[in-house]
Amino acid sequence: MRVYGIALLGIVVAAVLLGCITRKVKYQPDTSLDAERAKAIIRRVIEEQPATVAPSQIEVTDEYIKTIDVRVGHVVGVIREVPTTIYFTSIGDVRLYKKRGRSATRYAVFIYDKADVVKHKIYTFNRDHAEACVDAMTTMVRYARERGDPLF
């Protein structure tokens, strides 16, 4: 009887884990957006992320995305700003992922550098917004590479 209980527990744990797995979505980005529209989409999707991951400030230019997160330290009253800058010429790939949670499906746009390391993640519950973000990011990467960068 105990063996059956352990087996049942294993099945339940496996089922829960499978429900929480993040899966890559096959999506071919459309890079035909103009730069101003692409920057507006990126800004909006980042600003509309769930409050737990949304930055307090965002700036999107032709060259980079800069976000500032406000973090509260362990000592009462200690607040610090953590800036992150992602240059479009440093982006190697932008991928769309889907994760099924307990209450909703969530989409994530993973931004990889040229060494295939995840540098940033953008979350949304709306697939159309996630796809638009991938389109906008790949459009800005294309424009940045066309302009050239003296460092890369």
C-alpha cells in the first residue's frame, strides 16, 4: 500500500511540474514596423507588466532600452535604484515563451545576448502583446545593425 502511495505522489508531482513548464512558442517575427512604432510597443509592453516585475522607469531610444527598478533593502528605509541598459546591437536573439500557471497562461519575451545568455525577460498575459513585443524588439535590432555600431 505504501508503494502505491509513493507512486501516486510521484505522479501528482510530475503533473504539477509539467503544468508549470515554460515552452518556447514557434513564432516568426515581423520586422516591418517603423522605429517609432516599435519603440512605443516596447515601452508599453514593459510598462504593462505585472507590478511585481514592472520597472519604475523606462526609456527606449534608437540605441537602447534603459529601465530602473526600485528595490527596498533589508535595512528599513534603504531604497536603491538598479538601472539596466540593453543595447539593441548587443542582442543576439529574442524568443517567445509560454507558461501555464495555476490561474492563467503567461507569456515571456526572453532577450538573449550574442553569447546566448538571457539578459532580460518581459512578461505579459496577452499573446498579441507578447508577439508585438517580439516584432518590435527584432525590428529595433535590425535598425541598430543597419546603422552600425563602432564597438560591435
